[in-house]
Amino acid sequence: MKKIMLIISILFVSCTNTKKEQTATTTEPKTSDYFIFASWVHAGDAFDTEKWETKLTHYDSLGITEIQVGAKPKVLTQLVPLANKHHIKVHAWMWTLNRPNDTIANKHPEWYAVNRNGDNSLDYRAYVDYYQWLSPFHPEARNYIKSNVAKLLEVEGLASVHLDYVRYVDVILGSDLQPKYGLVQDHEMPEYDYDYHPIARKGFQDLFGIDPIEMKHPELSTEWRQYRLNAVTSLVNEIAEMAHQKNVKLTAAVFPFPEMSRQMVRQAWNDWDLDMAFPMLYQNFYRQNINWIGFATEQGVQSVDFPVIAGLYSPALKSEKDLEKAILLAKEKGAKGISIFTADDLSAEQQNVLKKLHKELHHE
């Protein structure tokens, strides 16, 4: 009899616990369905509590719950707890391979990427002066980049380390940008084709028996392209391992969709161990219409198994109609949110669009 009562008691407790678990599951918010509103944010070298309190209050009013902040670890350390009070997550935004005016890297010219003409990126600045690109093939350059990541990982409470400029120099610029530099890039020009670093060339020659600089048309070699893609991918995945060991997520700002990014900047972000990607869908750079944002979003979403946050360029979405359409298209095509570049520069009309859609999408 005692055994029967014990069995009944166990079954009762089990059923009760199951009901509690079911209730908890149904009452908890479905965070996977939450459509994120985010923004890239620039920060200075010093932390100003009053300034940040004003900014965070403003972001909160727009429905922004995540910000990618370019700042030193000491600033981020002070910002994170303040942002938490506003229920805003902070991602540490880091320029990865492009390191303009980096006083440590500048002492090591051998760390820098090299173009097909043999020009070092520290000496020859492609397009703009702030393009100073480290080589993903140089082991000391890679270690230096990872040391920068390690410093960010010491900041408590980060939503992620957010990589940017984790690619090569643009071998092909967007259609709207080429005229600004007097260029017609209907082929891959040697001065913008990187990375012919001596280490890269030797490694490729050891593997395939030919120095890529001696190829008649190196731009047609799928092996040479993939070899360079792999160098960036392995660096990102090593960083991902570092972050995940610290229970920190890794995210990245990337070019619009994988096939396009492979061609334009040698960036295969669909091969990366990311927790989230922020493709920069700046349609005006490519002379595309608003519908292209939906197309590019869909290509990215279908190429990866991690969430995609659609990056939107506010100066190219000035009308309320265009901004609203861009946000809704991104959501329709599978994005888990949008990120504005930048919330600090939005007009009153654009701010109203964010407020309106945030309420509508989250049923507030």
C-alpha cells in the first residue's frame, strides 16, 4: 500500500511540475520573435555620464534596444551598466583589419597587406587615407588583432564583440562610389587587388606550385581567391572561439550578401562562426532601389544559420515612406531586426517612423 501511495505521490508531483513548466513556457516572451531595433554609435575617448544618459534615453524612446559602440574598453566598462538601466545591450564595435593611425601597428610595416603592384597598405592608401589594412596572413598581425579582442572581452556584460572592416580593401567599389574617385572598375585593378603579402604568396606557391603574382590573370583563379578568403575566415573563427570561451557572442558588420561580398571585398561571411551578422544594405552605394534591400536580406538569410540584422543607411532613406518600406521588407525577408547608421543623425520624421513601427511590430 505504501508503495502504491509513493507512486501516486511521485506522479502527482511530476504532473504538477510539468504544468508549471508548460505555464512558464507560455508566459515567457518569445525572444526569438522579437524584432530588434539597433544602431551603430560613435563614442569618444572619455566617458561623459550626462551625455550618455541623454543619448540612451533618446535611443530608448526610438525603441532601440541594442547599440554597436566604437569605444575603448575603459569607456565600455562605464557604459554597459548605464545602458543596462535603459534595457539596452552594448556591442563592442571594433575595426579589425583596417587600423588607421594605429600607433602600434604603424611600427611594423611588414604587418600590412600588399596589392598586386607590390604596394604596402601602410604606404599606399587605396581610395582614402584611412585605409591602412593589416594582412590576415602575417602571424604577428593576427596576434595583435586578437590581443585587441582580448581587451574587449574583459569588459563585463557585453552583448558581443562586433567586428567591422574584417575583409580586404574593396577590389570593386559600389557603382555610386566609383565616379567619386574617377574610376570605372569594369575589371579588377592591380592597385586595389590585395593580399599579395610575401607570406601569402609563399604559402600559395608551396601548395600549388605557382606564385600568384606570376599568373597572367590571377583574378580568374578560384583557388587564389579562396586561399585569401580562408585567411580572413580562419581569423574570424579563431576570434569566435576566444569570445565563446568567455561566454561572449561574436557579431560582425559585413557586406550585403555572401556572393556579393566575396566578389567585392573577399569576405565569405557565410563561413564564419558568428552569432549574428549585420549586413550593410546601403542600397544607394550600388545605385539600387528600396526593393534591393529585401532581395539582399533574403540572400543573406538563406545563406547562414544564424540571425541576420539588416543594416540601413539613414541618409539614403530620408522619406518616411522609404524608411518604413525598408524596415518592413527586411522583416518580411527574414531579418531578425534592423540597425540604423546612425540613430544620432535621424530627422524628426525618421524618428517617428521608428517609434511607430516599434509599437506596431511589438503590439505596444
